Amino acid sequence: MAARRSNLAQVIFGLVLLLAGLSGTAALIAITYGDSAASQSWALRLGLTLSLLFSAVAQTMVLLGGWLLWRSKH
């Protein structure tokens, strides 16, 4: 029973990481390529360094979430 519970927790945590990473990536794409004044303002506030850092964090979250889901299956 304990193994089943940890497997379920791993799936849930993997899904949370995957969805958070995907939504973070989508938000960065919307900010970077948006035409509105608000998105241009946010793109200028973030700058290249913070944008790259947030992108790396979001991609790592997607990778880790996918890996956790894969590990729970195999």
C-alpha cells in the first residue's frame, strides 16, 4: 500500500510540475511576442537575462515533470 501511495504522489507531483512549466513557457511566449503595450512593458522589465532564467526554470520543470511521470509508469 505504501508503494502505491508514493506512486500516486509521484504522478500528481509530476503533473503539477509539467503543467506549471508549460504554463510558464506559454506566459513567456505571450510576453515576448505579444503586441500589446502591457506585454512590451513586461518584456522590457524582464530583460534578456531574467527572460532566459525564467525560460530555463520552466523548461527544467517540464523535463522533471515528464521524467517523474515516466518513472511512475516504468
